[in-house]
Amino acid sequence: MATDSTPASPRAEHADGFSGKRAAEIAGITYRQLDYWARTDLVRPSMAQASGSGSRRLYSYRDLLELRAVKSLLDAGIRLELVREVFSYLTVQLDEDVTRVNLVISGTSVMVRTGEEEIVDLLRHGQGVLNILPLSGVKEQVDARIVELYPEGRRVAGRAPADEYADKRIGRAASL
Amino acid sequence: MATDSTPASPRAEHADGFSGKRAAEIAGITYRQLDYWARTDLVRPSMAQASGSGSRRLYSYRDLLELRAVKSLLDAGIRLELVREVFSYLTVQLDEDVTRVNLVISGTSVMVRTGEEEIVDLLRHGQGVLNILPLSGVKEQVDARIVELYPEGRRVAGRAPADEYADKRIGRAASL
DNA sequence: GTGATGAGTCACAGGGCTGTAGTTCCACCG
DNA sequence: CGGTGGAACTACAGCCCTGTGACTCATCAC
């Protein structure tokens, strides 16, 4: 990771990571929320955990995406409890192909979907409420916010070319 | 019964309304929840409000649909706070044409939609999380539950023929 | 009148924060 | 090397929301 040579995107500029305070600013949450989430294991800084007063948390770019995704879900009126369930699956996945994917939450079952058609299928056959979060939006927001808050003169280019996308079911919790 | 002459569906049998206890059973919630919701103005019995100890609440069939819709949203991990917002708009609408309609919640904006195509549009252009609740499911569940819990020998038939369906935006809250 | 039913009330629990007052670590200065 | 300042984490109290349990109390049917 540290020896990363990928070009482009605000991502590359900050291989050194983001402080707790900055992460909160970029994700658009309060510091207290960030702290609470870290202490309760919802989103933890993957580059450096806190280890007592005076230590520093260090969030990776990917962590920022998670923080922002959590905030989006919260803004949409979803209970933190469900968000926790979702992310306990999601953490495994959610890599670089985040850009064109939709996160679909049906009850406690979570999926990553690309095509709109398949989502329509879900709609047609689905019983419960469907929560759909376009992860692309999350990435865009984070990138925009980084540039906005910390322009730092450094190079900021377009994103890398698209890869293949496929639908993946990433988890399913016990039924209600 | 009363002066109602509509045929079919468990609806017709209970023009006299449902007691609080029954309403809770049918909706699949606890009596305490029903009580709390009534006292905090989320779903109130439209046929008879409580007016002191010893009085009785009376819920209409339509109230049952609301109760069940609230429960569905809750089960889907949505915060009661958002549900309140949604229903403050929804209460105006939500009539008999509930059967083929989807309730779409995007942020704090609420819509009733029929065609899947239009939902796809929302997906494609939408920024935030979309919560989609098929109201048809709600009605089916309520009907099934009534028959299941109170078969009462009375006639129970299929539902009335379809009417026209149209998309209607029913409300939009202040932006975040 | 009597008892069952169901609304009213109160206290309290758990989740999700928020505010504030520490604490600790680190960098920098001399 | 010791002192100083500041950034960031921690501890803890407290608030609001959503119930829940346990009673109490008013009605109604008999």
C-alpha cells in the first residue's frame, strides 16, 4: 500500500493517511461521531488505531469511503444498527471497483449490483423494503471534498479506466 | 357493516373498526408500540381517539395499512424519525389504489410510483439512498393476517378490479 | 356491583450521540 | 536536555428517542 504507484485521483496524494479530524471533515461528520464509531468498531482507522490519549488515528482513503457511505445511509434515515450489519459484510468487499456499483440492502441481506435491470427484478419480486445506495456517489463526494478542503497544489487528475463489473452477493444475515 | 356496501376483502367486514389490541396483533407490533405511536401522534386511530382511562381506541382498516407500513419500514432498519416524516405526507394519500404502488423515499422526499421504469430512472439519476416499499405487500399482509386471526366465518373474497394508476409525488420535506 | 379490558402514568433501560474536562504524546525552542 | 504548547484521544456525565414493564384507573358488559 505505502509503496503504491497508482496515478491520478486524490487517493494517491494521501498514502500517508488522514488524521481523525480531517477524516471527519471530509466525510462530513462530527469528530464525536467519528470517535464514537471508532470506539464502537463501526469504522476504524485501518492505518493506525488510537492507543491512549495523545496517540493518533490514521484513516486510509478507503476508510473515508466507508465513513461517507455510513453517513449516506444515516442521512437516508437508516438506523445505525442496520448500518453496522451491512458493514460487517461490506468491509470484506468494497475495493477499487466502487465507482459504478449500487449497494442494495433488503432487510438484513446485502448485495452489490451493477445493472439497473437486476434491481428492477428485485423490485418486482421483493417483499420488504429495498435500500439502494449508489457507491459511485460516495466516491465522488469524498474526492470532491478532499480537493475542496485540501487543494494542496498537488496533482489531481481523472480516475483510472473502468474494469469489469459483476454482481456479487456479499452477505446475508439471519432472517428476522 | 354499517352503511357500507362494498363487496369483498376483509376490509368490508370490519367497518366497525378494530380495537387497539386487535390492530396491534394484525399489524404485528406490540400493544405498547401501538400505544406509544398513538400518544406520540405517529398513527392515531381515525375512528375513535382515546379520551382518558377506560375509553377505547378504534382503528380503521386504513389505519391498519399504515401501522403495517410503519412496521415494514422499521423492520427494514429505518429510523422512526424518518418514518414520522414520511407519514406526515403519506397520511393525506394512501387510499384504495394501494395495491400496485410502490412507496419511494429518497432522503426526506416521498413519492408513490407505479411503473418499474420510473424507479429505474430514479436509480440512475438519484444521489442519495432510495428506500422502496411495495404497498401491495403491506395490504396483502394485513389482509392475510385478518383472515388468519379472525376468520369469523364471514365471506372473504378476492379484491376489486384494478383502477387506473398514476405516479404522484405526495410530498417533499425541507432539504438537509 | 363486579370483573375484564384497555388507556394513562411513571420509571427506567439501551442506543447514539454531544460537551467538557482531562491526558498523553510530539514537536519545537532554547 | 527540559520546558512549553498544541493537537488529538479518553472518560464521563447528560440528553433525547423509542420503547417496555408494572401499576393504576376509568368504562362497559353482565
